Amino acid sequence: MISEAGVVIIGSGAFGSSTAYHLAARGCEGVVLIDAHEIASQTSPRAAGLTKQIRPHPDLSRLAIRSVEKILHFTEETGRPLVFVQSGSVSIARGTQDDAVIRAELVAGRALGLETYAISYDEMSLAAPLIRARDVSFIAYTPSDLYVEDPRELVLGYAEAAAHRRAVLLPETPVTAIGIEEGRVAKVVTAEGEIRTPVVVDAAGAWSRLVAAQIGVRVPLVPVRHQLYITDTVPGLTRDHAICRVYDARVYLRPHRGGLLLGGYERDPAVYEMSAVPPGFQVSDLPLEITVLERLAQSVQHQVSIDERIAVREHRGGLPTMTPDGLPIIGAVPGVAGLYVASGCCVGGLSISPAVGEALAEMVHTGRPAPSLGAFSIGRFGHQYDADPVLRDACVQQYAERYLVAPSDSPSA
């Protein structure tokens, strides 16, 4: 067990592993990536692996765009393998509200320099042959969107690349306390001993509120269960079939090794209080409900042309963290020098993690604010979410309305 570090990153999910890699790649000495579980083993490897470059806030879109650039060059940069498919994505509207959202996304995407445009039913059938035009009112296509076939490759790849650059990985090492001296971070305490450090990054995912609460910092987010399934082989489904999202149904799908990966956002999701879970709980213990996905699949049966008898090969779920405004929490914590938070992934963290780690590492390494992260400061929240029921309701609403929020210049809009 080491006794000193330059930076301790708590949590080896997508945000934590990417931050560790980018710090180590900048030559930062004494980077430690610590996790209560195995490295890259909790929610991030259970993600769908989809990128979506047009997001509700322009700064979030810029992170997503930069992340696609970094994924395209991931192996070249890190030396680690990563299988991805730049299939493009199709956004599908079936009504007035989602039609307006997708049209607004086109405007926002073009303003950011993205190639994105409306397509016809015939053009959609070329990009996404599984989709039928029934009840579809509007379709948009973003050809540069991509999916990562196995999300664990991205997360573990960053962690291993960090270790190759002399970062220390400490799996199965729960942090029991963070020591503060004279208003700044001084150490982390584990069952194996203390690590003196001037910098801590709380990237503990579903556990990030508990980590920050050890020193009286309230991080306004809640973990929400999110599920997807993968079917057996679908005849004729190729890996370059576009990612598809049916907005009003809150359903997404993409190919996965011959089968169809389908997931979505239920209107009343299960919310977890991590202080109440059993000792030793990890995301693999999360109770799943296939009926939730069956209802979501049923809601798009007129648009998705597959045999309903095809069996489900894999059913998985995770605990992404939602915030009250649907934007992540990334950056320094006011009032506690040396403490940073990287959490609140809002079910899109894996796909922005390359750029998040890059920007946060620059902030930690130089001590200067990162302009690209300004919209995601924890300081944007006042005390309106101090009551847990108010926080929970706001976060659940953001989850349930995932595809029905039009792009805005303001995170509070």
C-alpha cells in the first residue's frame, strides 16, 4: 500500500479512468486510481456504448463531439484496443413534441459544425433497414455518431493505459474517509491505511454522494436503474446499421454482434439510496426487470421490424447518476481546496468520458479553471435541492424526459 500520492481518483468508471489516464499522460506524478470494487467493473461496462453529439446544452455537445474525435484515435493514443462502428444515428419522431425537439437539434448541431440533416423514409431504409416508416413524422440523421461495441474496452483501456504511464491502480480498496486540514484535502483513509494527497477526485458513480458526504459536501444527484437487452442473431442485421432513437417512446437500439441491443427510459424508474444497500453491494447485484424492456419494445413494435420470437441473449443494467438539470457535475468543489467531482453522468457518461477526463485532468494539473467545464460546476446549484424528495423528483423527471428536452443555451432553461 502506498502512503503518498499526487492525486487520488476515487472510482474507476468512465470518468475516473479517463481522468487518471489523461493526468498520467500529462506527466502528473503520483496518480492513484482507487476503487472499492474491481477496476472498471460497475455501471460503465454495462452501458449501451452509444454516442450522441447533439445534447441539450452546447457545452455538453462540445464534450460529446470531442469525445467522438478521441474515440476515433483511441488505440493510436493509448495503445489499447477498442472496437467501434461509426454507423451514424437516426432520430425518429412520431408526434408534434418530439418532431419539434429533433428539428431544434438539427439547428443546434449545425451551429456547432456537425453534419446533421433531415432524411426521407427511403434514405432511412438504407441507413436503418430494420426501421419501418409507419407513424413516423420526421427523421434526422447524424452520420458521424458511433457506438462502442464493448463499453468495458473503453473504460478498462483508459485504466490500463494510465497504469502503463506509472499510475497506480488499487482495486478492492474502499475509501472510508477523506481528511481535510485547514480547508484543503490532505489524505484519504482506507482499510489498508492512509494515503497523503493534496488532490482528490470523487468519481465514484452511484457512490459519489456518499464519498462527498464524508466531509459534509452535498452532491445533488441520485442513482437510477437503467436497463437494456441484447437479442440472439437477427437475420440481415449488419454492424453498420445506424443507431436509432424513437424519441417519444424513449427507446434506443443498435446492432451488437449480430443481435439487436435495445434499451430505454421508463417513466417511473427505480431510484437507489446507496446508504441503504447491503454491505458489499455492487452493480452486478442489481435486481433487473425484463418486463420494463418488454413494454418499451412493445411501444415501438410498429417501427422496428424484427421477429418477436427472437430470444434475449443478455439482459443487463446499471446505476447511472441523474442530476436535477440533466447535466453532469464536473470540476472543483468550492470551499474545499483540492477536491473535485466527476459524476452525474445522466445516462450519457461513457460517451463523453474521453473529453471529460481530458478537460478535468488539465484543470487538476494546472490548477486553472477549464472553460469547457464551466456549465457543469457544482456551484450552479443553490439550496433548492437540499430536501431529498425535491432532489429525487427533479432527477427522475430528467430521466423520464430524456429525449424530450430541446437544445438550449442555458442549463437552467
